[in-house]
Amino acid sequence: MLCCCILTTYGQTDKWVGTWYMEYKPWPTTGGIKMQLQIGKPERNTLYPAQLKVLYPPFSGTYEVLLAKKNDNQLGIGRGKYPTEETPFHLGAWMLYLNGTLNYQDKGGPELSLERMWINSHELYMQGLYSDDEMYAYMKDLLRELLSRKDVVLKKKNNTPWQHKDIHRILHPEGDSVYFGIYDKVDVYDSIVPLSIRDEDAIDKDTVTLLHNGKQLLDKSFISGTGTVLQLPLDTGINIVTLFADNYGRLPPNTGAFKIKTTTGTYMFDFSDRPNIYATFLVAQLNRLPRPPVKDTVKMQETAVRATTDIQHIQGRNTGHPVKDSIRSSLLKPVDDKRIRERQTSLLETITVQQAEVTLELWDDAAEDGDSISIRMNGLEVVTGFPVKRQRQQLKVTLQQGENKLIMLADNLGSIPPNTAVMRIVAGALRKYVTIKTDLKQNNMLLINYEPEADLSGKQ
């Protein structure tokens, strides 16, 4: 009877859940760097909230992170490691070195070994050693070595799940500003939806793995620019669709994306989005609801027509996701801005759109430090002295057919030079993120080619 109880308890224990621990000693005679990973109970046997602690006195860091089950022996590690406590300095972008998977093995006891997505092999060895206090430079160097190069093997200490008040916001991001890799849920009424997956950039042998509610749909599949279309049957309630980057291809990072068309909208989930760059996975939540009563079918049809012309914005993809707080009108008047002639202008991106109306979304994804910019398009004033805030602000512009020159000029440097911002260009199905970095000597420019799509009769 005792044996039966033990077997039953073991069978109910998720092998990933519990506390994992390791200590790395840079030198035999010195104190080691301690790393502890606590994994909580999974959501739908797929998504695991977790807390990572790194201790190397006097440094102490605690981070919240999302893990996603890739298969029976691998957990993907979320890109965002949100620091709840870090002292006396910050590790910042170095935590990207821990992207990849945790591989389960039992060598006389359960172990998790880190298999990195090798950022360093692509010459992305991160700097910042002396960015704040040089007195900790040697300690930072040892921490960076562990995060980027050394073997990370965690042994299991217990099966006690991590419990914390923040677990809910990790697994259910709606309304929260911190992005752990899960897009906000979208409501759908369809029982089957087409899912198209493709490479959004150069075709460079990116491969992806795709899961639906833990069931594997694609396994290390090469993706192309033309893409692959799957018919995805949805369960009633929440459906978890997880896209894993298996590698970064020849041109890092992985730029795979998938698009889902439903009667409520068309939704894009993209590794090229700035908060997903160098991510191991991203997660979509599709909430399948019963169809509304027949009396609402006209409204549904109107919604479906609108959905064919645009991809709905999905909240949750941006770390510190800003709220849209203003919409500015189109172009104002011709203006002769001597700053365009006096400063150098660097080209950020060339894009092609098929819509004359384009929305520019602008915000500061770091510290709001008093930056303001002016924007000119084809010699016309879009805005002057426009404050860059944490809140996302929209500017709507109308393009002329052919090439449009959109120039961003710094009005000041704020309290933290240079003048920086993030801009998202929204044009129909297109979603393009660019990082603006200007100063009093350098402007940024976008070239937007407007090529109207011909209708079925051949007229434009």
C-alpha cells in the first residue's frame, strides 16, 4: 500500500516543477556563483512561470521568467528576464545569453542543462562592463563568462512548486506592462482557422517548431518567404499556440512569423517585432467562444470585412507596453527646415506599402527623459517639438504615390543623450519597428514607397 502511494505521488509530480540549483566556482579557492531556478506549476501543461536567482556577493539578482515546453525533454527559456531585485549593479542585456532551452536528463538524479542559442557565435558579445561602477568590473566579467560561455547544469533540490503573487501576470499579461513572451489573448468564434507561417526577412535557413496546446504541428521546419498554410482546429476556450526559434539561421536573428485569419480579425505573431528579437519562443492565446446569436451576424460580417483590410494590433508584445494617448492629424504645411541641410541624415529602412494612409506610432521604450523630435515628409511638416513619452502616441500621414522621405530630427538631447525613440509603422498588414537615434548632428530617414495595389479590373 505504501509503495502504491509513493508511485501515485510520483506520477502526479511534474518533472519540471520544483527548485533547481548549481554553483560555479571561477577559481577553486574563491567563493562560487550560485544560481537557483524555481519553476511553478504549468498552465495547460505548456507554460511554466519561474524565478531565477543569481548570487555572487555582493551581487544579488532575482528575475522572473517564462518557460515553455517544447517537447518532453526541453523547456524553452523566455527572452524577458524581468528583474525584481538587482544590487549593486544590473546585468541588463547580458541575460540574453540564457536564451535557448533547458534540456532534461537523469544522471543519477534529475538535471537541467542549458543549450544556448549561440548569440556569441554571431559576434554579438555584449559590452557594458564599465557602464556604471568600475569597482565591480572583475565581478561583472566573471558573471558574464558564466552567462555567455560556461556550462550551466542545474540539479534538482526538491519538487516544491514556485509560488508567488506575480505568477498570474506572467501567465495572463492582459493589462500588465511587462512582456514575458505571451501576447494578449484574442477572442475568436471559428472552430478551424488558417495559420500561415513564413520568413519575414531574408531566406537564411531559419527553422521553427510550432505547438498547439502542447501538440507538435511543425518540428524544426525550414520556413520560406512564400510560407506554409495549416488548418488549425481550435478547442473550446483558450488555445495556446507556441512558436519556437530553433536557430538564428545564417543571418541572425530568426525572423519567422505566423498569421491567423479569423472572423474577428487577422493577427500577426512575429519574431521580427523588437521585443521578440533573439527570443527562443513567442506565445499566442486564441480564446474560442460560442458564436453569438443570429441577430448579431450582420455586425460580425461587418467586422469580418474590416478584418480583411488590416491586421489587428495585439497588446502585450512590448516590454513596458505603452498606452496610446493621442492621435495627431495628417500633414500640416510646407516647411523649410535648415536642420535637414546642416546635419547628416542616415537611412534607417526602406519599406514598400500598398496603402496611402499610414500610422506612425512613437514612444520611448527606456527612460522618459524629455526628448522631443520634429518629423518632416516630402518637405512638409508632420510635427514640430513632438515630446517622446513612455505612452505610445499615433501620427497619421497620407503618402504620395512613389517614394516618400520621412525625416526625423532631434529638437534636443533630453537628459540622457542621444535622442532616442521607437517607431512602429502600421500600413495594412505591415508592422515595421525601427529604432530612432538622433542628435544635433545626425538625422534619421525612412524611405516609404507607396505602390497602390491594382484592383481586379486592372485599375488602381
